[in-house]
Amino acid sequence: MRVLIVMAMHAEAKPVVRELGLKPVETPPWAAPVPMRLWQGQVGANEVDLVVNGQDSETGLDLIGTQAATASTMLGCEAFTPDLVVSAGTCGGFAKRGGSIGKVYLATDRVWYHDRRVPIPGFDLMARGGYPVTDFPEIGRRLGLKPGVVSTGDSLDLSDEDSKRIESVGAHAKEMEAAAVAWVAGLFGARFTALKSVTDIVDGPHPPEEEFFENLNQATENLAAKLVGFINELGSTA
């Protein structure tokens, strides 16, 4: 199986590259202007490609959110023709649904947007996303991954309207890329899933921007360990 992993931040990707033994590769000439960076490797029976969003030319900061994720996934799908696309990264969790720092969720059901509000019949449904996820329940049980509904938006904070949409789908993970990745994967006929590791508790007492940096290392190390296990397990189930 050929697996494409799409990640936003270099800090999230670093332990994944290390644990999977991936090597950097050149961006294809036709995609030379884009900031995305690519890695490749063979993991068991699977060919693994990793694309990271890269850095903003103005600020030097990692590119986050759906805009960069869309471009990254398009690049990866065109360059590698994956069978499965995985959106991997960090997220906010919810204490009321059992979320805790470092917990890793394996996406289930569908992935949604919570911040695209278009009150026009038809457009309202399209704006919500609801892109299908390929379920891997057996792999999840063997690895101790919690199944979770993922919801995507382009802001770190949580407005009242966003909260209503998150509650309407019972989301376990609030993050900034997965729905965009899922949409592009679907365009290319690839299956999609997501692994998300909790850095902050959305309904907790601390500001998410503080918890994010405090817990980033723990969350990314947990994510890398679970992602390695997931890729290895794919060889026996795909």
C-alpha cells in the first residue's frame, strides 16, 4: 500500500520522520515554487510519503490551517498517487468526552468543518464538509487508539457558533487541517483517515495557546509512536 501522511508543523513531523526512518526528497520541478517539504521511505510492506506544509516566506513560521493543507495534499496526491491519505497532527480535546493531554485519536465516521457558515440552502451543507473516513477499528483496538470524530476550523479559539457545530457532531478532536486533507484525498479517489494527538483541553481551565506549547513535545512523541504502529499494522490488513 502507498500511504501519504500530511502534516502541518515541522515540530509535529520531526519525531514521525525519525521513527519511520524517512529520508528527504526533492520537490518535483513542476511544484518548485511551493514551500512544502517531502520525505519518503519503506515501512514494512508499505511505501510511505510525508508532506509537511513548510514555512511562510514573510514570517518564517510553520504554515497551518486549511489553505496550506489543501496545497500539501494536492502536491502529495499528484506526486505519489497514494492509496490512503493520513492527516496526522495535534488537536484540542474535550474533557467531557474523555479527552486528555497526549491521547491519540483515530478518526471515525466523517470529518467536519465547524467554522464555515453559509446560510444558503445547499451551500450550508457543502460548507459543513462531512467527508467520509475509512474506519480501522481492529487496528485501533490493537494499538489502543481511541476512535474520535474530527472537526476542522482555521482558528485556535472557539466561538459560540463554532461550539454549536462541534457539539452537533459530537467531535472529540478540534484541529485545523483534516477536513481539507479529506476533501482533496476524495478528489483523487484515495481513502482517508486521521490521527490526532491532544495538546490542549478545549473545555478546560487553561488557555489553549498556553497548553499547546507546554504539551507539544509529549503530544508529538505519542503521535509518532502510534503512527508508526498504525503504518506497520496496515501491512497485515490492507
